[in-house]
Amino acid sequence: MDRQLKLLSDSLKDKKTLISGLNVQNFNKKMELRGFIPVAFDANILAICDTSLDLFNFDVVADKIRVLNPLQKNLYGKTATYTLYPIAKKIQVSGNTNTIPVTNNLRLPDYFKDNKLDLTKANASPQFEFKENETIYHPENKDIIFYRNPTDTENPIAIAKEFYCLCVYENSVTGKIDYCIADPWTLVLIP
């Protein structure tokens, strides 16, 4: 019986939840899905606009991806700084029923600028509710909620409109394990 191949992005639409560890294929390269990376999306140009995420020059450090920003200066006058992206083990499409407190640990790439909440964007968005001592985010139906632990449903690490996938594969030349960042629209689930 011939099974129809399914894109990872379509699987998220159908199941509303994805967990790392899935076997995927990209351009005839078999890989294992290790995690999900939240990225910003620009609705005006219908494209991912997280320009600091270099898909080819990154390090995996524990539960984050470290990307070099060579053109920025840090406090010590050096020209190299890093941006850290969290790696989630589970993503879930919001059902518009959650309210999530905005904390320092919650990444909202669509509303962040220079690693801080962009209050101009947040104030213009109906998703934010500002109370006396806290800020609440009301996810839209299509927002993706990111969790560090696959069994977690209470402690999101990020909320975004789009994501990339962190995959691992065996390098056919060196025999070593390599990482790659892939677009979910290019990954096919392997049954």
C-alpha cells in the first residue's frame, strides 16, 4: 500500500501539536527533528523576518541556538555578540482560550526589538492586556505556543506565528552527526 507523504507544516495544521523526535526528510536527506525555533513573521511581506537567525552559521548550546552577530558591538567594544534562540521540544497551535503572562523568560519574536518587548507594537496590538503589575498576552487562533518539555502544557517559552525546525542527521562524508535548521514547509514526515 502506497502512503501519501505529508509535510510537517500540514501535520501541525491537522494535529494542532507536534513533538520533537519525529523522522523527517528534506531533499532526500533523512533526519530526526530535534526541536522547534520560534521566529518573527512580517504579515506585510508574508515572510519570516528574523534577520539575525543565520541558518548556516550557528551553534547548538544545551537547549538554545547561538547565532553570531558580527556587526553589533557589545559593552566591551568587541564587534561580535550572540543572539540566543530557545529550542522547544513541543509546539501547539493556540485555540484562543489561553491567556499567558508575559515574563522575562517568554520570547515573543513578533513583538520584540533588541531582546525587549517593543511597547509601541504591543500597545497597538489587541493581544496585549496591560494590568497594574503584569502584562497578559491573549494568543490568536493561529499563534504557535512553544514548550521546552514535551509533556508541559503550563509553561511556554515562546509564542510566535512561524517556526523553523532544528534537525540532526549523519554527515555522509565525515560520518559525524550534524545539525541543520530547516523550514517546516520543506520537511516531509517519514512514517
